Amino acid sequence: MRIQVVWLTAVLLLGFIGLSPIHAQEVVNLLPNGDFESGNAGPWNIYGDITSEVVTECVDAAVPEDPIEGDYCLHLVVPAAGAGPHESGMSDGSYIFEQGKKYTFCCFIKCKSGTLDFRMKPEHCVAPWEAYGDQVFTATEEWQEFYVTTPVFTEDVTPASPSFHLAFAAGDFWMDGIRLYEGDYVEPPFTSFKAREPNPENGAINAATWANLTWQPGKEATSHDVYFGDNYDDVLAGTGDTFQGNQSDAYLIVGFPGYPYPDGLVYGTIYYWRIDEVDELNPDSPWIGDVWSFLVPSKSAYNPVPADGAKFIAADTKLSWAGGFNTILHYVYFGDNLDDVDAGTGGTAKGASGVKSFTPGALEPGKTYYWRIDEFDGAQTHKGDVWAFTTAGPGGGVRADYYKGMNFENLVLTRADTQINFNWGDPGGPDPTVGDDNFSVRWTGEVEAAFTETYTFYPKTDDGVRLYVDGQLLADNWVDRSATENRGTIDLIAGNTYSLVMEYYENGGGAVAELRWSSPRTPKQLIPQAALALPVKASSPTPRSGSVDVKQTTDLSWGAGDSATSHELYFGTDEEAVRNATKASPEFKGTKALGDESYDPGNLEWAATYYWRIDEINPANTDSPWVGNVWSFTTADFLIIDNFEGYNAVENQIWYSWHDGLGYGTPGVQPYFAGNGTGAAVGDETTASFTEETIVHGGSQSMPLVYDNNKMGYSKYSEAELALTDVRDWTEGDVANLTLWFRGRPGSVGSFVEGPAGTFTMTGSGADIWTVNNVEADEFHFAYKMLTGTGSIVAKVESVQNTNNWAKAGVMIRETLDPASSHAFMTLTPTQGVSFQRRPGTGATSISDNSTTLSEAAPHWVKIERTISGTFIASHSTNGTTWQTLGSTQNIQMSANVYIGLALTSHDAALTCQAVFSNVTTTGQVTGQWTDQDIGIESNDAEPLYVAVSNSAGQPAVIVHDNPNAVQLDSWTKWVISLQDLADQGINLTNVDRIALGLGTRGNTMVPGGSGKMFFDDIRLEREAN
């Protein structure tokens, strides 16, 4: 059997991935019969005129070969080409493409003789059959592996299918080794150099106190380095006493005298092991193995349900657990007193049970119960741990404000909803005053975490939703849609309550609004009523509870409870003292009036943890006071100039502090700043905080800064300046360095050069001219002139580099330079022939006609023309004289003045493609010289990066980064500036007044420069590293 693996990427994966076998890893194949070892083709739906048979050899193939994997493969005969390639094929619509994940779809395939085209299409199995990275491939006479990888899904897609379209032409296919799995491409295990197929399986339970470890060797292994131990990190690093030696046998016994762990494996312990495959004659050896594990189960009961410490448990709950090893009876102890349950006294003994469950009967609400399971294995009783849970208390829920109109226009109803769990149907609505359609709801409350861990929240709605927890936006899908579930994660602390706001609108049709959650110890469920509370307690603390590296001069703030008329504030360094403090305690810091939800604790110590609590007060309410949670934060062991975490879209907008060239406000009306006259623009008005919320170094916000050093009416440099208020003494705490983190964008790799005369060499990168990240937009390099009215362009594509089978070089007419612009494009590819692509409107769905024959390879002529009616015609030629029209004509209504020229995309954003054009001619009213630029590709022009530091008088000290291309570094980079360098330029470090970040030559008003976008974060003063 010969195996040839061809790594080909999907339209949306963007490129060739040379995944070394060293990096192969095992994945879970979601397809139950991808290798056809069941002897049949189920559960695949083979449709159209295809005949199929599961076979053990490729009979009558030009290159006889065995199945690629195992004993069977699938033989398919396509009798004739269909009206479209989709007329015959294979599909299985039983899958869900889950939100937040991407999937790779792989297949080994060969044909009987010559070549045959086929399409692999991950798709939504309902009209309009939306594709997620489909690709047309060409099978040959030998086994090859092909694959496509989807984009990351922004919402669940169901039903979904990995599908094949096979009706391109008549012929025979053989298929084998079909895989569908989460993530990027991974080499199949049967071609791997690494050890695989561990036994015990990874994550298995090994009931005995010994084990015989076996594995399937890598294909080049001559011996094996074996690592085994009970510490994951040691096995991963090969440290400690985990190395058990190099051996030729593919097995290792552990837990027996004369072998590793001679006294036996220990119950209740997870063991880890790793096999590195060795071939002394191969320079790539050793091939480092994955770390596998197995559990020697405890003799005691474990894995309680509800989990230990769980809250909000139903009063009629049923208890269950995992039984200890070899257990034959379970002795149950249950009660409301920990000591009694631990001792088995006070009526807590409930007898022996042969099953691993117990129903305690009706329980009191809001009460903590304790339970214990002792396991008897026939010879010994193994006492269990005491577990606890708390039942759901009375009350709970959220405030619900119902509005007529889909954007909270007219409040018509306010009520308390016990949960967010509504399926109003169609017709159907929340209340007659609200109506069935065209309404919106805002649920506001508090949610309490039962455990300190990561929680996932799942809003499911028809139509739009926005979800905030603790002020963080976890879901944002403000669009019409059928009932769809989103998800978002956040770290919560047990016992703390967090503000919760869910906004929802209903347009028409069905109306659904539900909210669930889960965590490692909380099963996915509707958020219980008892975990919710009306917003009566103080919430949304700033700094967020648990924050670290907080400024030593920070103001505390919080959100007021609904019924509060004032706030009592407690603050200190002892958590229990703050928790138990009264107004007579030293931790009491006074009463704050409603509307004044802030407190200045003064200068705080370095690297110290502080605790605080806000009690909400209303003397007229008998439930007052509402005692708050204890929040905490830890100050930094450095001085913070700015970490950008405190900016918002209300009273603390980022440009109020960082003054740029745009300024803000209206003259004569405060706040107002006219701008500093440079090409800088800070902030992002599309985010909730007006900062960058995705590209961050620390925390959840950073500062974006757009620079344009050739902006009309502005200086030819860009600068944003911060006036310092509290951190002005830059000698405090023996600080020695000013540090900041920055990140830019790569420089453009696009170019367009003529030479010799009439021959043009173009380079470019880009994801595609089609869609990018599942959005109708383009990334490519464009050389263009202007066309008015009718006209055409012809070019001979001499060559196009194969950065991807679907790299594209051709001629284009385009309405605008926007990435989503309408256009018509006639392109040549390295291996996929020619294609007439067009986007009939701005942001509209791209369509194409394709043709692949042996003659359609470079050098080849391409042409696109626009008629007086706005119809576009695409054609191609082998000699520039005899033209063949491709596909149908396309009417695209564009403005009279359009862009006409040459376009190139590498179809892989990480690679640079080169194409050569000649014999470029145009007709019609074409004007201007050739201009070239990237379209849709984010890049930075190289400009000096500098920091300027000033006192209130005198010249600033300017430090320029020593890398002239620093702005083109596209990963977070730390810049360390010695404070002595500032002092050497005359800065008084004890009273620094301002700091500025700039791009270009400071003070330049004459010489134009470049443009781009930078991100800055975590500006600090640090001590010298030890």
C-alpha cells in the first residue's frame, strides 16, 4: 500500500499547511463509519445516479492499491455528469456545527484513471444549503488525502453535513479514511511517526493496582523512550523519576515487583505516561509523544451529584455517586448536621443500598444538608468524605421591563420574572399590554455563583439578544433569527453575586427567550430562581472583585441597588473583619448618598490585598439593610501609568484623557478639546467602552491608536498625550524603568512593478477574493486606473505562484475600494483553472462560474468587459485571439466611474503570492496612472515609534524605539525605557507632568508619512528585575 498525503486548505482556512508528522495528534472522529470497516456505507446517504459498494481492493484501477485504512473502502461509480456537480453525491445531515468551534473534514480519495473533480462541502442541510469552506479538488490515480476546514462558527448550525458533490464527470472513485473532527487539520494516525492507540485508553479507568501499558508504535520507530508517573508536569517535561528507560518492546508493566512502582499503584490516583518514538538513524528522532493518563479508582465513593458545595438544589433532589472499586454495598448517611453525618450518629444512618443513588425525600428550602457514602467491598468498609449541598431558598428572580417597540421605545410593563424561561410561540406574547410582536424586554438582576470556576451562559432567543454578566458582554446577536443559542464564559467566585442584564427583542413570528448556565461542577440547566435576585444589593464593583495589579491610587465604585437611598461602606485588609464589620468597626468608612457610588481610599500599599463591602440602606424598607458581598482586589508591585481598564462610553471616555488630533466636544461647551493637530485618533466608537476589547495584553481593554501622517490639514506625525494626575513622582518605590506593551500590524507585502516595458510583476497576500471569515469581503492587492462608462480590460497571466490551489490572479472591474464592494473578476488559478467571480452588490453573496481543463493554466489570457446596460462579460483565451465566454453574463449596477485593473490574492493571509502579467490593454474611457494598494488587508506603514515625557515646563524628552519597523510587529511587545535616559534629557523625575505616544518624527509638519493602527496597553513604572 502506498500513501500520498496532499494537504490542501479550504477557502476559509487560507492556505497550505505543511503539518510536520512530529506535530500530529489524535483527534476524535465524529463520523461513526468513516473507514467503512462495518462492511457497509451507513450512515452515509448516497444520492443521485451513483452506484456504490464497500470493497476490499480497488479492482480495475490504473494503480491497484489496497484500502488506505483497515480492510475496506468505498467504491463509487458516477455514470454521467449531472446538470450540476451537486446532482449526485454523499451526505449525512445528522451533525451540529457548534458555536465557538471549527471543524476539519478529511478524506482519502482516488479515481480509476486520469483525474476526476469532486467537491467537499461542510454545509447547512436546509435551503439555501449554505457552505462553510467548500472546495473543489481533483482526484488522481493514487490515494491522496484532501481536507477543508470551516471558519469558527458564530452560532450553532443544525442540521449540518460533511457532504461530497461528485457529478462533475463520469468515472469511478474510491474513498476511505473519512474524518470529521473539531479544530485544524491533524495528520491521520495511520501515517503518524508518533506512538498512538494507548491501552489503557487516554482517560480510562484502570480498576487494578497494576497495568500493562501498550501502544501502537510510530511508523519509523525502532525503540521507545518511556515516561511514567503521577505528576503531569513531570511526565510532560520528562523530569523527576518519570523516565523508565529506552526499550524495543511496545509495552510496559507497572505496579508489579521488578517493574516500575513495585508496591502497586495507589487507589484514587491519576497516572500519566508518554512514549517518545526513537530512530537513531533519523535526524527528526525522537518524535515526542502525547501525555496519556488513566485513573486507578478510589475504594471510596466519589463524584457526588449534586457536587460537593453545590447550591440552589431542588428540594426533591435525588443523590447519586460513583461507586468505589469492587464495592458491593453502599452505606448511606444523611442529615443537616455535619458532625452527626461524619460520626454516623443522630439518625443519619440510612442503611445499606445496592444501588448508587438515594432519595432523601422532601427537603427544607434554603438549608444545607450533609451526606456520606461508605463503600463495602466484601472484606472492608471504606469510609467516605462528607459532602454538602444547599437547597434552593424561597424568592429570587429578576426584574423584567417590557417595552413596545424593538429598541425599548415605550415601557408598558414591569414585573418580577422567576426565571428567564419563555417560549411564547406564534401567536403568543408576555402580556396583552405588550403584544405578540414588535416588543423588547430588559431583564435586570443579580446572579450568585455556587463555585469558584468558569461559568458558561447560554441565552437562547428568537429574535435578538444581548447578555451582560458583571458588566461584561457575553453574547451580542441583535438580529432577526429563529430560536438560536449563543454562549459566553466568565470566571465567577463562589458566594459572590454579579449583575445580570439580558436584553431581548421580538420582531415577528415565534418568540423565545431562555437563559441557561453551566460550569465544571454545574450541569447545564436553566438558571434556577434561587440563584437569581432582584437588583437590591450593590453590584458591579470597580475594580472587579478578584482583580490584581490594581493601581495604588484607585477609586472604588459600584452600582446602586434598586431600593437603596444610601450606602454604608466598609474597607480594610482583613477579609473576615470586613465581612463582620459594623458601623462601630474601624473598617466602616462612612455613609454615601444615593448618586455618589464611589470612594477614594487614598494611596494604597504595593502588592497588598484589600477587601470592601457596600451595604444598601433604605430606612423605610423593612428588608433594609441589604448586606453586600465582600469584594477584593490586589494592588500592583509596580506603579501604573495607565492600564486602560477604567475607560467607558459615558463619563470617562478614552479621548478625554488621551488627547489626539481629533479632539472632542463642541466649542464653548464642556468637555471640549479642539485636538492637537496631529494625525492621531484614539479609541473605537464601535465597542461598549470606546476602547479595544479584543486585542489586549492584560485585562479586558487596550488603547487603539490610528495614525495618518499624510492627513490633509494636520501635522505629518501622530501623537496622543496623557496629562498625569496622581502618578507624577517617578522615583517612588525605587522604580527604574518606564515600560509599555505595544502591538502593530505587519507591513504590506503588496507590490506592482513594470519591467521590462509592458510586463508587470505583482505581489500580494490576502485570505481570498470571495469571503473572509464567512463575511462577504475581499483581501487582495489591486493595481488600477479609473474607467468611466463602458469598457474592458485584457491581460495575459504569464504565471501565478501556487501559494494555494485557489490563489487568484486576473482582471477586475470594481465599484469602490471597500472590501465588500460589488465587482466582476475574471481570474486564473494555479490548479483550479479559470473562474468568473462576481459580487452583484455591496456585501451581496458572491457567485462564480468555473472551468478546469488542461489548457486553462498559465500562461493564459483573461478579459472582463462592461456594457452600456451594466452587464459584465468574462472570457478567456489560450492565444489572445480566440476567446471563450465563461458562464453567464451578469448585470451589476455600479456608478459610472469605477476602478479597472489587475488583482491578486494568495488565498493564504500568511503567504505572499507573485503573479506576472503582460499584454495589458483596456478599452473605453480609462484615465490616470497605475495606482496599487491592498484591499481589505490590514497593514502598517513603517514609521518611528516614540515616547515623549514632559515636565510642566521645558522641552520633553523623546525616546525613539530602536527598531525602525517596530510598528509592524504584530504580537505584543514590551518596550523598556530607562528612567535615567529621561533624566539625562533634563526631565525632573519627581514631578512628571505628561506622557505622549507618537508615530513619525515629532514636530514634522512638511514631509508626508505613512498610516496604520497601533495598540497600547499596560504602561507602568517598574523596579529593576532581580
